[in-house]
Amino acid sequence: MPTVRPIDTSEFPEVGYFAEALKRQRELQEINQVHVAEATGVKANYISGIEHGGVNVTITMMSRIAAALGVPLWQLLLPPDIRQLLYESDVLDIK
């Protein structure tokens, strides 16, 4: 099995924000990667790869994942500090 090399998110930090928010939201909803994978039509290792920064995820897949989690995509693309502030202000559904 090839070694997964994390994607450099310095140029596009939203990829990292998405990966972190996906994992956090999935864990808050107490659902596993298999559930998200089945809901989006991919394998669980693909979801794992996204969460660990080893997969270059498309906007289409981001949209499918957001729908599977029941949250708007834009909420998964926010920087963690902004996401937390908005969550504490009851603006967001996700943490």
C-alpha cells in the first residue's frame, strides 16, 4: 500500500479546514467513516484519506459529504476559530 503524503494546505487552507470539520462533525454525530462513505458512494478509506489530508477532495465530493452530514458546505470550509465563535453565538449548527 502506498504511503499517504499529506496535502500541503498552506496555499489552500480551506482543504484542511474541511478535513478537520468533517472529522469533528462526524464524531459529534457519532457516525463512522463507513456511514459517510456509504452515504456518498465512496469507500471508507477515501473518507479517512480526506480527514488525514492525503486526498485532494473535489467540490462535488465536499458537497456530497456536507449533505450526508446534514450541514451546509460553507460551514465545513470555515477556519476553526471562526467556526467556534459562530457556534458559540448560535449561528452555526456545527462545532
